[in-house]
Amino acid sequence: MIPPVKPAPLRRSSLDLARFFAAFGVVVAHVQAAPRDWVGHLSLALFLILTAVLAIASFQKSGSYSMRARFWRLMLPWLFWCAFYWLVDFDVSDRARLLVWPQNPWTVFAGPSIHLWFLPFVMVAGLVVQPLGRFVTSQGRLLGALAVTVAIGLPAFWAHLSAGLPPPIEQWLFAIPVYLFGLLYGIALPMGRAAWVVTALALLTAMTLLVVQPAPWIPLSLVALVVFWALWNLPLSGPIPQVLGRDAFGIYLMHPFFLLVIYKFLGPDLGWLANALLAFSLSWAASMAMRRIPYLDRLI
């Protein structure tokens, strides 16, 4: 019988800080909207790794992973913010267009604002947490799972860049391998084999650079995992990082709305840094306010 491994602690102040800065990176990426984006991919990869590692640590701690509780934890915000952004879009764009059923059926997994794709993705991706956690219980199985993830990741990364697929499929193709590597990293940590996961992702990165037309985002999932590795061992304590990290999800959900508000009142000539800082600050303030209101606090 394989002895149970002791899971890593779920709460680390350095991870809260990483979540906060990753939220700012997403805001910057959406302000710049650069075709050769790297800030958004790096921030998104860090979000995915954080989410996956904490999910597998939760499974290791309790021996199970309750999909029902996590489904509703994400479904309620997703439904609310879908309705919210649909009304915003209805007010500021072609109303007749919004009353027509979308031609791309995958739109249902994104909603009226593209950044909302992350919530249904995490809901679906959560289905693999418990099976993977129960299967990968030895170093041999870890190596096998890493090999399968590299095999999945290469065509997924190629399609993310080259296939021209509609959203949110394009986003999911980047997210699937990164999330899987995050899960395997969380499994490898108690085994003392975290370096294996980093090495496997480095291999995938090198293979992608050879096969896919070079793009700035290709190495960034590896960079995000190395950053996570460094932050995991960072001796950081105190309540401030936890306070900052608590509002990262709310900032992520609300920043597109405040970008619209800034554009309406300040116009398009505001510099990207001032725009990002203002949208981030307003989203952060709104998130903190919502946390103080019963029921609304469940939506962020």
C-alpha cells in the first residue's frame, strides 16, 4: 500500500500576493489589447496554476473533491456577471444584434464578455481533479501523466496560435495544458518531485517553439510555473497579502466594466498605464465594497 502523502498547506501569503498581481496583469493585457500579447498569457497561466494547485491540495487534504459546492461557487457569479455584461452590452452597442442567437454555439461557455470564459472552464476542469489525484499516487504514474500532458499540450498550443478557432475554444486550448501541469505540480510537491513538472513543461515549451511559429506567449506558462515555484517557498507572512489576494477574483470580473466607464468619461487618449491603474483601482474598490454586502459577497 502506498502511504498517503501530506498535502501542502492551502494558505500561503505569497500565493495571495501572486493572485493580486496576476489580476493587475490581466487588466494591463486588456488595456493594451496587443496582438503579440505576453502580459495576459503570463498572468492567466499564473491564475491557472494557482487554481489547479489549490484544487489538488484540497483533494489531498480531504480525500475527495466536492464538485457540487465548487460548481455553485462558480455558477452563481458566472450567471450574475453574464446578465450584468449582457445588459451593459445591450446599452452601449447594437441592441438588435444582441437579440439574435449567436452563430457560434461555444459562446455559451464565455458569455457576453470574453473574460468570463474562465469560470465555466474551471467548472469543467474541476472534473479531472479527483480522478487525477486518485490515479497519480506514485512517481511512475507521475512520469506517465507528465508524458500524456506534454502530448496533449503540443497540439493544443499549436491550435491556440494557428487554428483560428473562435473564443472561448482558443482560450481553453491554452488553459488545458497549463491547468493540467498545475494539478501535477500539486501532486508532485509532496513527493519531492516538483522539478519533474518544471522539466516536462520546459520540454513542451521547447517542442512548441520548434513546431509553432515563434510567439511571445509560448515560454510564459513555464515562466509562470517557475514564478509559482519561487513564491511557494517565499517566507512571507502577515495579513496584508491575504487581504490583497482576496479581491483578485472581483477585480478580474469587474475590470472590463470600469474600462468602459473610463473610456466614456475620459476618452481614448488616456495612456495605457494610467488606464490600467485607474480600472484596477476602481475594480478593487468595487470588490471591497461588494464583500461588505450580504449575498453580493458571493458573486466575487
